[in-house]
Amino acid sequence: MEDKKIFSTALINNYKTYSMNLAGRKLSVDIGRVGQQANGCAFMHYGDTTVLCTVTASDKPRDGIDFFPFSVEYEEKMYAVGKIPGGFKKREGKASEHAILVSRVIDRSMRPLFPQDYRNDVTLNNLVMSVDPECNPEVVAMLGSFIATTISDISFDGPCAATLIGMIDGELIINPTLDQNVNSDLKLTVASTKDKVIMIEAGGNEVSEEKMIEAIYMAHEVNKEIIAFIDTIVAECGSEKHSYESCVIPEELFVAIKEIVPPAVMEEAVFADSKKVRQANIRQISVQLEEAFSENEKWLSVLSKAIYQYQKQIVRKMILKARKRPDGRSLCQIRPLAAEVDIIPRVHGSAMFTRGQTQICTVTTLAPLSEAQRLEGLDGNESWKRYMHQYNFPCYSVGESKPSRGPGRREIGHGALAERALLPVLPSETEFPYAIRTVSETFESDGSTSQASVCASSMSLMAAGVPIKKAVAGISCGLVRGDRDDDYLVLTDIQEFEDFFGDMDFKVAGTHEGITAIQMDIKIPGLPRYIVEETIVKCKKAREYILTEVLEKTISAPRPAVNEYAPKIFQMKIDPDKIGDVVGQKGKTINAIINQTGVKIDINDTGNVSICGTNQAMMDQAVKDIQIITTDFEEG
């Protein structure tokens, strides 16, 4: 009997596509086309930019944690711009700093909308598969993240939306193209719900407070349109939210704690000027309670969290009802300030800025432009980063003991924020032909080290002889809100305690003339406009005080020249036809000059020659040698 092979086929084409016009370009999302084993999946298209956004969650909460384990990834694939990755392995490695920064923005936009007692692992993955230069993949990934999570069965109080705003010649632009971003005086990202702003990330070329507020709420209006679009998707494709195990502390434990440690005792423990004193007081209370509940293992397992919640209740109540801050300051008062320059010998520039028990030292290093950082991203072009700001947060700065694992996402984010704040005041390459690196070392931390690093870096650059246009300062404001939106207080210069127990960390950096960077993080589901405006105004007043009373009195202007240990750079122009003569066969001529003088020589295709060294006599000799080679001598 003849064998018969039976083949059957089925056509799967039951997915749904939704689309809208966003800033003059078509935004569409496929639901049910791919990734159906994830809790939620949105296959996003904006022009020819394509991003796959998926979200998954564990069935049960993770044991032994007191935080929401939310992980966001933004994966940049080089095939998205038609390239093969460089290097030996020819595959993508760890996430770039840019990818980490995008992941942080998505995380900060979404985290406040999850339940505070949610402990299930949630992983959000954004895979950039193609990039259209007209359509920024970052905003596509953000919108896809919001859509995938909102339609999933994961507990999430969406929808929300995000919009990018640029500004060219004073005109605000919605979702600027990659080319427009290069020339933009503002790079602003705003995430919001229909009614409130959740997250702000901005870099600007001294943008006025009024213009910044206008841009923020232009983005909010666009977000409302996107949210209406998402609502239609959720109505047809949304899943019922799953139930989860709540991690709320038992009320009877709080009652027992308050019998042993009455509110008046806890208030006395936490309201102290010194962070060390507060920590010592809490340790003493913790030991007392551990002894009292030593036979109740269930309570012991959540005791540390209960003590934290108890402190939070006391601090918030005293701030909101009695207008009393833990260290006794008024609501708008900045902690004691101090500043110094030249505290580290032999480096090219150094400065230290102290605000209360937050202390940052920034060291500046200068080098020839050839040492700029090479970047290879999804804009399709190779670029060079001339200014690099890096931030370090060692364990000793907060009195802890743990091994160093290198910079984490927080350190990378804080470094990028300070870098963004200082970029607008840097001189051009023509004015100052150096690559510049500033490194901020956290000596001590009690809140808002990122803004302290802006202040220290501004002074350090001046001390190094970098002719920055203006000094830049930064400050952070916090928020404590009651049961109603109109029951709130904005706190200037929050310390760590107020950050932990408060609802907001709103950082603003800038000059006297305007804002150069903003980063807003909140723990509540959004801020009304009047709180955003009040905070920006308070940050301006504090920033101007720091500039006038501290930074400008410590160092009023950049040094007229780089110091003796910094490399000196001499630039000259030669005939491009003579470049081959200077380089010589296989580089023999130029290498001979470098070996004899110890200088570094860079020549570009147009005949611009840069000679870098620390010995002026040797630099002069190198210049003379090049002039001899490139000069056409005549007989006699």
C-alpha cells in the first residue's frame, strides 16, 4: 500500500492593527500579531521605525523583598540601521549608555502607576528592529511599553503616554526627527496620564522657565490625544487584570510597635540635624523591637519594613501638618553651603561643593580632540563625544560596606544629567580644541548628589581654564502631599530622608538666564500643573542663590590659561597637498617628529594640524620641523 503523507496548512491572520496621525506621521500598532505568549505585546510602527514591545510578569511575588522588582530593557540592534556590529564577536554586547538612559526614562514614567504593594517580577523589553531617521525609536518604545502593559493582565493604572518636544529658533516641535534634534535648543520628554504629568526629562540651551512650562504642557496636550487612541485599543483588546498577593504590613504589627515606641519617641528619633544621629536612633529602636518580637517570626520578617513605614508616617505628618522638617529648616531654606577649588594637586582642575551632608569633588582632565569618545548608535552615523561627565557613588558615601561592581544605571543616569546641564555653556572646538572629561566623586551623600555634581563640575571646569560661558548650578525640590491634590508642601533642597519618605524628586539645573537640565521623578500617579509650576519657580530662586552666593564668590570666571600640568595645544594650517610630506612613507616622518619631541600630532584632511604637549620647547621644535617640511624654499 502506497504511503500517503498528509499536509495541512492554516492561515493565521487574525491580529488587529490600530493607527493614528502623530505629528504628521502615521503611528500604528499590531495587537495579536506576534509575541502572544507574553502578558502583553505591542508591535509598533512609526514611519519605518519598528519596535517590538513585550511585558511579562511572574505568577507570584518574589520572597524577601520590600520593593517592586520592575526591569526595563531597551535593546539596540545594529541591523536596525543596516550595519554589522564592530569587534571580534560581531554581535551586540551589553547595553550602551544611551540604551540605559532610555530604559530609565521608561521605568520612571511607569513605576508610579503600579500598585505600591505589588511584588511580582515584571520585565518590559523593547527591541528596536528598524530605524527611520524621521521617527525617533525612543518615543515609539515608550508608547509601545505603555500600550503593552495597559492591555495586559498585569496590575497597572494606565493608560499613559509620552511625547518628545524640540525647539528650533524659538519654535516648539512635536516629536522632532533625529536631524532636528541635532540643532534643537531643547530636548524634552514628558510622560503623563490624561490629567497629570508623571515624568519630565529635559536638556536645554538656557531655556526660560516660562518657555519650559509651555513646552511641558504642549507635550501633555499631545499625550491626551495618544491616550484617547490607547483607550480604543484597550476597549477591544484589553485583558482583565489579575489578582495578586498584597504585601501590606499587618495593622496589628503597627499597633504593637506604637505601644513600645510611641509616636513622640519616634518623632524625637528622626528629627535630628545629623544623618548619623538619625541612623543611630533608628538602629536603637530596631534592636528594641527585635527583642520585643523575638518569638514572632512572621512579624520579624517584615519588621524592618514596618519601621520604615512608621518613620514615613511620622515624617510626612510633621512636615505636612506642623511644617516641621527633620533638620529644623524652613520649607524654602537651603542647607549650609561651601565650595573650594584646587583641592587636588597636579590634576588639570578640581573643585569641591558641599551642601549639608552632601559633598562632591569633581576633577577635570583635558586632552587632545583625538581622545574624544567614539559613539556608534542607531542614528546611522558614527559620532564623537568631546565632553564626558562621569559620576561615582561609592558605598562609603552613605556609610555602607559592600564590594564595588562598577557604575550602575543610577550612576550612569546621574552622570548624563550633569553632562546635559553643562553642555550648553562649553566653548566650541574652535575656541577650545580639547576633549574634556569631568569625574564627580561622591565623598558624602545626604540627598541630591547629582545637582551637587553640577555645581562642583562648573567650578572645576573654570579652575581648569576651560572658558565656559557661564556658571551652572543645580538644586532639587521635594513634595509631601496629603489625601487631596491641594493639600501639599513643596520642599526646597531635599535631603535623603525627605526624598525617601516624600513623593517627588524634582531636579533643575541652569544659569541665571535659564534652564539647562531637568529630571523629575515621582512616587505618586502624577502632578497637577500648579505643583509643577510652583516647583520650577522655587528651583529658580534656589539656583540663583547658589550661583550668586557660593559659586561666583568661589571662582568668578574661568582661569585665563590651562594649568602647568595640562597639555598645551597649538594649531596651525598647512597646504593639504603637503600632508603626505609631513606624514611620510608609512608615517616615518611624523613618527620621527613625535619620537624626538614627545608631542602628539593630529592632522585632518583639510590641513589643520594640532600639536599637543606639556613641554613648550618641544612643541616649538615640532612646529618648526613641520614648517620646514611644508615651506617651499627658493634659492638665495
